[in-house]
Amino acid sequence: MTKGYVEFFFSNAKFRRLWAASVISLLGEWFNTIALFFLILEYSGSEFLLGVLFSVRMALFALSQPINGLLADRMSRKKLMLWANIFQVFLALSFLFVDGEEDMWWLIAMSGLMMLLHGVYVTAERAALPNIVDEDDLITANAIDSASWSTALCVGAMLGGIVVSIWGTDLAFIIDSYTFLLSSLLLIPLTFEQKYDETVRGPIIKTAFSNIKIGWSRIYHDKKLLRIVFAKSSWNLAGAGLAGVFLVLAGGNLTGYGAAFGFGLFFFARGIGTGIGPLIARAVFKDRTKWPSLIGILVSISGFFYFLVGITLEIYLPLTVALIILAHSASGGNWVLSTVLTQMWVEDEVRGRVFSMDMLILGGTAAFSTTIAGYLVEYQNLSLRTGFISFSLIMVMCGLIFTYWRPDLQIVSEQ
């Protein structure tokens, strides 16, 4: 039987430790992100570079995923998370040397490297969660994780905006480095059992392709799983451009507010939404057999609310904030349902490689979306209102396509 949130949280000490490590590092990461937005717009004023920042981050996150998944299946997932954090302590401090437009490519490169390490952490963490949580409690654990990610986004983005506005970006980067250090210290005592696939032994580089192929084969031959690994990317194909470019620019253009505060406010709203969504999904969607169908519907609902953001933009700020919350509540539901299904359906020995394919597709679509959005704004003079409306309609269409694409039913009908 699925436990309640409080009962589960206080009955599983290992989950609490993993949760605390993740939340603390995420708080610092959002401090970092707001500071990076601010530096790019302050030194270059380029919307395209803003899109490039997101694109490089997501491209490196995506392209490293096949190796990340392999590492998560053949090495200690705890050690992968630990070392990813330790390296990011020093990378966060490297932004202290950025002091002009000529450093923008250094900023983007270092941010991309941090995202690559974040990809190592996330893949290992998602694969490790079923090692410390019973299957009946996976929906509860993932709902807490998503709500906590969102809380970290809310608090980190808002505080980051305030810190940058008052004390500057350097303090934000220093705080970020300390959060990675504290997260590492929390991970050190964590222990859990992990099954290893003995077929993945041998030199990593030499055996990489064949072992990655095993992960893709596991997905391809299970058609219901094949469909689910496209769940997050069906939102990201338009959502990354909306949240990563248009939402940032809209925050920076708020009349009467500083850019850093505007970034923080809209990302605060985004965080509230992605936190509420998983909690609602857990409470309302009890029948797991309906989850695959609900995922695409949630994408379209998110697109509908972003469409309303576009047509009401600059009319009434509280309304815009409320619509952003609703849009990301739907996307949060999409995320948690698809993640839990993958964790339930996939064996421990290959779970890392399956999640790496999930993250590869997600990161690739996000990089594409943000690049296109940044390019259209900077070089084609696309207005924010038109950008919100057009990308939101694409999101609605993506949700509908996902809903009606049922390769698992095609197999049944052929039999």
C-alpha cells in the first residue's frame, strides 16, 4: 500500500539523505542560473546568446547521456553523484572571472560543462531511486522529488534575483559552490544495494557502443516504454523555448522592476507550478493504467495555458504569474507520471541506460527549441507575444500527437 507523504518521508532515512543532497545543490544551481541570465544581458544584450546558453547546456546534457547511463549501470551511482558535485564546486567559482562581453563564450562553455556534470548526477539519481524506495512508494517519492525541485526553483530563483540585484553576481556564484560542497558531504554516508549487469564489463570506451545499444534495444522492443521515453520531449520541443527564452525575456522586460527580479519572479511561478503538478497527479490519477494516455493530455493543457500567457502578456502581472503556475502544473504532472512508469517498468541492471536515452531525447529537443527561439527573437524580430502564442500552439499539437501515437496498440492489433 502506498504510504502518505509524511509517513513515507520519515520512514526512509536513505531517501531523506538523497533528497536533502539534491535540494541543496539545486538551490545553488538556480542562484547560478539567474546570475548567468543577468551577466549575458548586461554585458552583451543578446537574446540569441541567451538561447545559445540554454542550447549548449542542454546539448551537452543530452550528448553525454548515453555514457552517463552506461556509467550508472556499471559503476556506483552514489560515487557518480558525489564526484559530479565535487567538480561543480570549482566550476561555480570559475564564473567569478567573468567581467565583460569578451568572456561570454567562457561563461557559456563553463555553464555547459556544469550541465554535463548535472546530467551525470540526474541519471545516477533517477536510476538509484528504486534502489532505496519500494515500488508502491515510487509515485510518492517522485512527487516529493518534483515538488522539492520546484521549491528549490522557487526559492533559489527568487533569492537569486534578490541577491544579484542587491549584492551582485559574485555572491550568487560563491553560494552556489557552497551548496555543491554541502550536498557532497550529505552523500558520503549514503549506502544502498545496486545490481550490476555483468555483460557491461570491459574497457568503457571499447565496450561503450555495444552497451549503449543494449539500453536502446530494451526501449525499442518494449513499445509501451518506447512511447514513454518521448513523454518529456513532447513538452520540451516547444516548452524549452517558452520557459528558457520567452519567459526569461518577459521577466527582464517587466516595467518598474530590475531584470534579475523579473527573472526570479517568473521562475518562482514556474517552480510553484511544477511543484503542485506532481502532488495533484498523485492525488487525482489513482489508476496507473490511464497514466500513458494522460501524459499527452497534460502537455496540451500546459500549451493552452501558455497560449493564454501570450494573449494576456503585460495586461495584468498577477494573471500572468497565475497562468505560468497552471502551465507548469500540467508539465509537472507529465514529468512525474512518465518518470514513475519508467522506473516501474525497467530492471535495475539496465535502468541507467534507459533513463539516459530519456534524457538524451529531452536534452536534444530542448537545445533545438531554445536555439530556434533565440534566433527568431534576435534575427527575425519575433515579438514576445507572437513567440508565446506560436510556441504554445506547437506544444498543444505535440500533446495531441503523443496522445494518439500508440505503437503498443499497433503491436496488439497486428497480433
